Amino acid sequence: MKMGKAALWTAAQDERFALAISAQSGCAGAALWRRRSGKTLEKMVTRFPYWLCRNAWKFVGREDDLPVDQHMLLACIAPRPVYVHSGVEDTWADGRGEYLSAYHHASEVYHLLGKKGLSSESSPPVGKAIIESDVGYHIRKGGHSIELYDWQRFMDFADYHLKNKRQAFLLSYDAESFCSITELGSPCSAGLKGRG
């Protein structure tokens, strides 16, 4: 499944999105490049060269020289809520690196803006979700997939942050327009069954 990286980039670029949920986005997503773990920069440029610009090659083996790292992408979403999800067996996504990106660095920006970030350097136990925070996270058993448990946590996070908001948007994918944004409560969303 792809789109975790795109979800983060889109939310960082477009403030119309009320929150972002990143499912196992890994390196070039939520995970820190400088950890050199999982789907490393070297693996990315050799196996998926079309995912990054050509300048990425010059930082292979020199990740500490990168002018940016992925925590900055998460921080660009602030003050809007962001949720990061990892799978224990998805070693390429580097769940620990995803958590550290959200905790060490992005949460500092959320705190600076008066929002609630992650409060512990230790990742939560497998199967325990951090929902009541502007930076949310969970890691669950399994590999690179999105399971029912994940969807339930995504909805819990969205409900916690959006249920009582006056304006919320639904991001939907369809064959005709690929991606559309519909304001919930508008005539276009009348046929949608929402949770709030």
C-alpha cells in the first residue's frame, strides 16, 4: 500500500486538510533518514529512484549532512493533528524511526504552538494507541498493511479531533477525479455515512 508519504506531504502543503494520518510511511515519510534503518536512503535511490530527486544520491552514506530530516515534514503540519502508524514486522518502514521523528522533533513544534505532542521517548506498547494528543501514534503486530485495528484507531483519532468541529473535509478517491475534497455537511456529502 502506498500513499503514507503522499498523505504527509499533502497535509504539509495544503492547510485545508484538518488532520493527517500516515500509515507506515517509513523513510521519505515519517521515519528519520539519519537513523539509517529500514528502507534507507541508499535502498530508496537504488530500488525506487523515481521516488526522490537525483540530488538524493549525493547524501547516500552521508545522511548526517542532509539539510532536513523527516521530523520537519511532520512539524510542517502543525498545529493540525498528525497521526503516525507503524507495524512491528514492517522493518523497512522503521517504526522506531517514525516514532522518534514524531516524538523528539515534531512534538517540540506542537508544544511551541500550545498543542499536545508525544510525552515519552519510549514508544507505546504494541497495540496501545496514543489518541488524545495532537501528535498520535500506534504500532501493532503485523507487517506492511492496513488492518481493521488501524482503521479503528484512525477513526478514533479523527473523532477525537473533528467530531465537534464546525467544518470538516472528507478526502476521497474515485475513478473519475482520483482525488476530491468534500466539505462534510455539504450537498455533495449527503449520501456519505459519516461518524459525526
